Amino acid sequence: MRPILFSVFGYNVQSYGLSKALAALVAAFLLARAFDRVGLKRDSAYSLVIWATVWGFVGAKIYYLFEHAPNLTLHSFGGMGFTWYGGLIGGAAATLVIVRRHRLPLGVVAGAMAIPLTVAYGIGRLGCLLAGDGTYGKPTSLPWGMTFPHGVVPTDVPVHPTPLYEALAAIVITAILWGIAKTWNPPGVFGAYLVLSGISRFLVEFLRINSPALLGLTQPQLWALASVGAGLVLIGCTRHRTAPQPVPTDTTDQRAPTQSSPRA
């Protein structure tokens, strides 16, 4: 694994940070295309991704610091140590602000965000894998077990490469969301994202080394169950609605028909 990919003029380019930057760029590209399809402005998509990313990192760091409050060190305030669900809370808050400020339809935006969020998460997890940041799993004797002797949190014992598992799961979830987005309404697509991503995180936690928080479940598993529940409610409340058609952007040559025009 390579926590530091290369150096430029003495500055180390870290795989963790680069993966997060790449994830944001890809998410912005995908969300802009999704906005195009439903007749929303690309600029709104870029603003949404920028602010959701910034406040997502802030939320992820704050959550991490509260989570590890009894054992904080100066290293805890550095460039590593972020909690995904804290990032989700911070990013969601920023998204609501941008949606309100740009007067965007929340349900349509949520549906458009489902695939970009999934792809970005998968890219970010590959960065975690390269960095060996400690999000790997328990020791394993399986042939694909990995060691991270030069990772940020090193280990010479073969462990489950859980970030890789999550990246692969993100590919599967993306394919499912892409398929159902053709017929499901946007809130339902976002509900499916909450369900599928929640199931993925709940299952992978059995292989990770997080400590139980309640009823033998880890904190991420509790958040995952909440995600699945919210997603099922969202799907149930919107299952009878159909997907909206794209808003036409070309209004040229839409004159009233003349007498010689055929009638439908």
C-alpha cells in the first residue's frame, strides 16, 4: 500500500487526500449530468458538491473527535481520522442549505445525488485502502487477505481488505440504482440508495474491528439500520409516483399549428 503516492517539489501527495479530491470531482461531473437530464442548472450541482464536500469533512472530523474524546492526541486533529456518518450529517445539512438557496426541488435533487454519492464513496474507500488508514478488517487466513506494513496504521498480519469490499459493493449498488432510476421516482431512488448503502455498511462491519456500542452492534451498524429504515419509509411513501420527465430546454419552433398542420 502507498499512503504517499509521489512528491512534487518536496510536497507529498497522499493517496487518502487525492482519493477524496477525485471523489468530489467525479461526483460533481455525475451530478451535473443528472441535473442536465432533469432540467436543473449545472452551476447548482457544482455549488452543492463543493459545499457538501467542505461541510462533510467538517462534520466527519467533529464526529470523529467526539467519538474518540477520551483518547484524543495532537495527531487526532491532523489530516487523518474522519467518520463517514459525521460526514453524511454535515453534507446533508449543506445540501439542504443549497437546495433552499437555489430553490431546487428537494426530491429531484435527492434522486439525482444517489449515484454520485455511491461512486464517490467507492473512490474514497479505495483511497482508504491505499493509505492503510486502519479501516481494514479483522485478521483472516483467506487468500486475498492483505497486510499494511507501510500503512498509516500499519499491520503485518493479513486482514480483511474491507475498504475494497465496500468499493466493490459501491459498483453493485451503482448498477442497481442506474437500473431502477429509469422507472422509479427520484425520492424512491434515494430511498433505495439509503437501503442498499445501509445494508452494505451493516454487513461489512461484522468484518471490521470497531467496538460494539449497543446490543452487540457497532455505532456504524446502528447508523446503517437507521439508514435502511429511513430508506424503506421513503420508498413506501413514494412507490406510486412515477419518474418525472426531463424538462425541455429548447423552446424554439413551438408556434401554434397552421391549418395545414396535421392534428394528433
